[in-house]
Amino acid sequence: VQNRRILSGDCLDFGCGSGILGLAFLKFFPTCHIDLYDIEQAALDNAMQNLEHNFADQQDRRVRYLLPKNRPKLRKKYSLIFANILKNVLIEQRDFLVERLSHGGILILSGLLGGQEDEVIKEYSVNGLRLLEKKAKGDWVALSFTKGN
């Protein structure tokens, strides 16, 4: 049931960089809408190029590219949020990300070095968020949370 909710919902790639996470999701779940958000125009330009390269057969209207000045245009709720950014930014943006996650949605935090995850888990285990999984690969750690039951 939870996977169906995600597949029919919207996705936010917060701090998208090249857009690879959001675009990969779009590739596998083509009915979803993706917001790619970054503080750097160069990152969004790179994400646009990756979209053109991987979805060359269509002018894709399911993707929006947003800078901080466009932050009010972000959707109110997302079924899936990716945030592959540094620990301090993840902690600084916690309330915003938690607020944007829909009930039953999934929040995936990565870009963490091993040993940083405990602080991030403590910070995010609030407001109804529950840790689902912790994955480590080499020096890197990713965490997934859900909101609600």
C-alpha cells in the first residue's frame, strides 16, 4: 500500500545536483512528478542536460527546476523526498523537509559520512518520523524514514 502511495505521488530531489536521484525515479515511475531543487543554477543546468539526455524522446513537463527564490512554489506535500547533502544542511533543513513529507511518505537522507548518522537520526526522529533503514557503503551512510504509521 505504501509503495502505491509513493508511485502515485510527487517526488522532491532536495539539493539535486545532477538530478540523478529524481530522474532515476522518473525513469522507473513515469506517472510521477519531480521537483528538482538546488541552490546553484549550474546544478539545475546539469540536471536539465541529464533530463534531455535520458528523456530525449519527449519534452518532459513532469519535472520542475527550482532555485531558492522559487521555494514558495514547492508543493505542500511529497510522497518521496531525496536529500543527498551534507549533515549540517540536513539538520538545518529538518523542519522544512519533515513539513513537506506527506503522511506515509518516505524521506531518504544520504551524503552522510559514517559516524554522522546517529546525530541525524536523533534530529529526524521527531514529529512522527520513524527510521526505516540505515545502509552503509564504504564511508557513506544513507537513512530512510517514514512519516506516520
